[in-house]
Amino acid sequence: MAVKEKLWLGVKASRNSTIALVFLAAIKGIVGFYSGSSSLIADAIHTSMDIFTSLAVWIGLRLSLKSSGEHFPYGYYKAENLVALFVSVIIILSGVELVRGALKTIKDPVELEFQGLALGAAVFSVITIYALSQYKF
């Protein structure tokens, strides 16, 4: 398979994962808010960060597909490296924020309401993320 074909598969996969992550973040956020589950809210925030990184990957792959021009005679292929750096920074920052939120919840715990709904959303999240990880193109 040619490099451009592989990049197009990556573009499709990142686009589809972004769409799925938007719905997943909304479900987790809404259920987390109504149930009082700080872990679901934190996971919704984490999924929102995944949306930004997936968008960044999508943009980087689209840029990589551009052909060479006057300003970039070797093409835009290295855009992927810049996007990878951006994604790394976002992952680190979201990890720090999740640790802060977890420590706050440990200090001031909140009783859950609608525990079954929160559990259902968490299971749905696990299944969806697994399906995304198995998605080929």
C-alpha cells in the first residue's frame, strides 16, 4: 500500500474517531453531571482532550497529504511530527488536570445518584473505546 493511501486511511480513521469521541464525551458529561459522578465527569474531560488530539492528528495528516510547493519543496510530510508534539503536550496537561480533580474528590467525596445510569455510561464508554481501538479504516 502506498504512503498516500495509508495517510488517507489515517485521515478517515481520525475523522471517524473524532465524531465518535464527541458523542462519547457528551454522554459521559451529561450522565456524570446528573449522577454526580466525578469520575465520569473527569472521563468526559479526558475524552474532550482526546477530541482535540484526534482533530490535531486529522489536520496533521491532511497537511501531510499536500504536495510540495514553493515554500515547502519537500512537501508537508513532517507536519505529523509537529502534531505528535502537540498531542504529547495535551496528554501531559490533561493527566495533570485529572490528578488534581481526583485529589479534590478524595478530599471532598460526593455521593452518587443514579448509580445504574453512571455504570451503564461507563460500560458503554469501555465498549466504544474498544471498538475505536479495533477500527482499521
